[in-house]
Amino acid sequence: MESFVQSVVSGVLTGSLYAMIAVGLTIVFGVMRIINLAHGDMVMLGMFGAYWSYTLWGIDPFLSVGIWAPLMFAGGMLVQRFLLKEVIPKGELNTLLYTAGLSLLIANLALFFWTGDYRTLNLDYAVMPARPFGISVPIPLAIAFFMAIAITTALYLLLSRTDVGRAMRATAQNPQSAALMGVDVQRIDMITFGLGTALAAAAGVLLVPSLYLYPTVGEILIVKCFVIVVLGGLGSVPGAIAGGVLLGLVESLGAVYVSVAYKDTIGFVLFLLVLLFRPAGLFGVGKS
Amino acid sequence: MTRLLAAAGLLLLASAPLLTGNPFFQHLMIMVLFWTLLGASWNLLGGFAGQVSFGHAVFLGIGAYVTMLSYLSLGVSPFLGMLAGGIVGAMFAVPIGLICFRLRGPYFSLATLAVAEIVRLVALNWEQLTAGPMGLLITHLPPVSFAGATIDWESKVPFYYLAVILAVSAMALTFAVSRSRLGAYLTAVREDIDSAEAVGIDTVRTRVVALALSAFVVGLAGGFYALYFRYVDPDAVFAISLSVEMVFIAVVGGLATTAGPIVGAVVLVSIGEIFRDRFQAGHLIFYGLFMMLVIRYLPEGIWGGLQRLFRDRG
């Protein structure tokens, strides 16, 4: 029983960060209809940003979110404006291949400059886990969990309550009609891609104290992200959140009750099954 | 013109080892041919049928492991092992195809990615069969006699000729397919899958046949990999990056062309290997860069662009 509660807790904690990355991927897909294979590399850039700002200037990663998220927001807007904009009209597959190229470029530039070594960032207050009710909770993961909830809620409010959010949702439903109603679709595309990138990078910053970082970490993260987004339904924000938590739970419970070695495999099998039998996602909210 | 070019190319390929004994250059040429082989076989499905697979490393890994295991534990001759690798790869392709071809476009690509990851994780954890992350090693390849001559595997030259034969056959295969009924079906699937079905093409069967053909050749390439490097482990032969590199070579060279993969391999592999020789990490920078440039400015690939240039001139 105790190990069950323990794995549920750690599954939800990790899942919340997965969810945050997946929300970024899903809004970009929803609004711009592109599957961004470079999304995992944006997480990686966030991780390295936090790592360097901690090692060079001693800024705590949970504070440096405030630097890296806005910077990556601007970076994402520039990528959309100068790299993706011309390619999107060439079709879904060409865009997929283009982002695959972007992903390889970013990951290998990182490999070139920072080498492939595995690095860790050790915080002073992160050595001992907190033990509420006898359950072990790693402190950095707990802080990251609450910050991820705050950031995701803020995004949700942005999407549901503000004019920009309404314009984004309108563009997701139908770009032509949105443009006819006076929405500047170009600007919305830039903002959406910026937001997606910022979410990925912020999640990377929050994950740094809990994960190893290395330049090709994005590869495994993006694959997990696809699992989540397909589970929840491509393009759906609540679906991505639910899918993220679900994958976190499946992984941590699978590690305890099935096998540690095959915990990642369970997620992929689930992914294939959902793709085949419920392409709109488990919750039936996504557009396939 | 094309025929002349092909003849000149073959002559150059046949005589190249006589021109230089530099081992780095020999290795470079072997790698270019190896990637031509992979690019050409990926092109069968990805280029002609427009089905972008991000999971072709599955078949490479299967071919490599079948060759390795049949030699190490059963003592089967490596050549028969290579052939077996291709056949087993094609056998795996059928169920994978039947599952993944229910999906279209980018969804198909994502499904192949998931299949590849599942296979990699199984290979990593099924230690009785694959020795897991430790990998398998061939310490000694016995020399064989062929047409009266003894072939010494310690030298790179026999591998070079083996690679030439494989790569040229793969290109001949893509040429034959492009002229065949299967090729026409595949093009129809790429251009408009619904119309293809409407005129009575069994699109699932067509794509499964193309995948199996492609997997057979990639399986052979896997066997070649095992013999040339004499070491395989799951992260070396089942890596996502291998699948992605095949895609890049085919796309940068020119989708659905016979000569595209060799052009893509010559450009990307030589830049990549020279870069790797000088700096340790990051040799795929140029793969990403060329991919982005080609998609944006030259969607028909380098070879396709050159062809257009000649057509416009002449």
C-alpha cells in the first residue's frame, strides 16, 4: 500500500511537468497544425539555460524561470517568423521534416559546444527529501510541481479569458474565418509558437534539479510528449494535461508493478493502441 | 546523358580503391555507399509512396543482430547471415506495416517512431538474446575464398566492393520499381490516397509490399554494418538518430529519384565524417542545416534541382 501511494505521488509530480511540455506542443499543433519535432530541444535549451545561469552566476533555477521563459518566448517568435512561416504552406509532411532538421541542428550545436557529457545540478536544499505522512517527496520536484501548476493555470486563463486567447482559439478552429473576423493570424501564429517554446523551456528549467541533462535529452522527451498528446487528443489543452499526468502515473506504477526495465515500453504500447483505436484521444476531445 | 553519367560513375566506383590507399578515405567511401544503400531503400517507401517512416532503424538493427547471432551462436556464414537478416527484417515489416498503415501522414510517422522505440527497449532488455547494452562482438572473421581469390576481411577493400554491390543493387531496385506497376501504385498512393483506393488499388497491401522490400534491403545493410564494425549494441543499431539520418539523406538528395540517395550521401556523409574526424561531437549539424535549406528552397532535393537545371538548359 505504501509503495502504491509513493508511486502515485511521484507519478503525479513527474506527470505535471510532462503535462506542461505537452501543453506547449499541443497549442502549437492546435493553432498552426504543425507537429513540432524540435519541441524537445526547446526543453533541452531551457535545461542548459538554467544549468549555466546556476553554475556561472549562482541563480537558483526556480528563479531563473523568470529569465529563460521570456527569452525563449522571444526566441520562439523569431523561429516562427523567420524559419517556419515560409515552410508551413508546403504541407504537413514537409513541415514535419523541417522541424526534424531544426531539432537535429539545435541538438548537435549543443553537442558541439557543450559536449555529450551527462551533467547534474545539485541544489543545497535538495539533498534530503521531505517526508510528509511517511511518503518521500523530493523537494525540487515538489517545487517544480507547484510552479508547473501555476504556469499552466496562467496559460489556461490566458487562453480562456483574454482577447489574445480568444483569437488563438478562433485561429485553431478556422484560420480563414478568424482572419475575416479581424484576427491578425500571422501575429497569433508568432505568439502561439512563442508560448509553446516558452512552456517547453520553462519545464526544462524546472526539471533541471531532478534530471540528468545532456544535449540529446530532447529526443526522449519529444517521444514521450507525442505519447501524451495523442493520449489526450492532439490540439486539446485539457487532454494534454490529463495525458501528462496519466503517463507519469503509468510510468511510476509500471516501474513498481510490471518492471523497471519495461516502464517506458508500456507508454509506447498505450500510444500505439490509442493511435489505432481512438485517434481522437482517450477523452474524445481532440481532432484527429 | 544519364546513361553516360551512370557508366562513368560505375567505372569510378570500381577503380576507386586503386587510386588511394588512405584508410580514412576508404572508410569515408564505404560510409557514403552504406548510407546510399539506406537512403535508397528508405526512398522506396518514403519517396515513391510518400510514407515518411521514422522507424527504419528497426530493420537495420534486426539485420545486424540476425547476422551477428547466426554467426556467433550457429556458425552460419556471414553472407548467409546477411541474407537471413534481410529476410527476417522483411518478415517483421509485414505486421508493423499492417498496424502502422492504418494511419496517415504525420500520424503514420509518429507510429513508426513508437514502434522503433518499443523494439529498441526490448532489444536493450532481452539480455539472453541480445546481451543487452553490453552488445555483441565478432573478434575474428575467417577469410573466405571467392572465385579462386582469398578475401581477407582485415582489409577495407573487400568491404568497399561489397558496399558497391549492395548500393548499386539498391539503386537498380529503386529504378526498377519506379518503372514498374508497383511504382505507379506507390505514386498514386503518394499523390492522392483516396483516389488511389477509388480506382481499385489495395493501398494497404501496396504499402506493405513496399515496406517489406525496403526492410529487406535495410536488413541487408544491417548485416553489412555488423560485419564491417564487428560490434553491435541496441543503442548503436536501433537508435532514432539512424532512422532520421536515412530520411535526411533521401530527402536532401531527392525524394523518389534513383540517383538522389547517392547525391545526398556524398554531400551529407562526407561533410559529416570530415567534421567528426576533426571535432568529436556534433557531426549532424549539417544534416539539420541541409534538411532545412532543402525543404525551404529545393523541395525536390539536390539531384532533383540539378535535373531541372539541365532540363531548362537543354
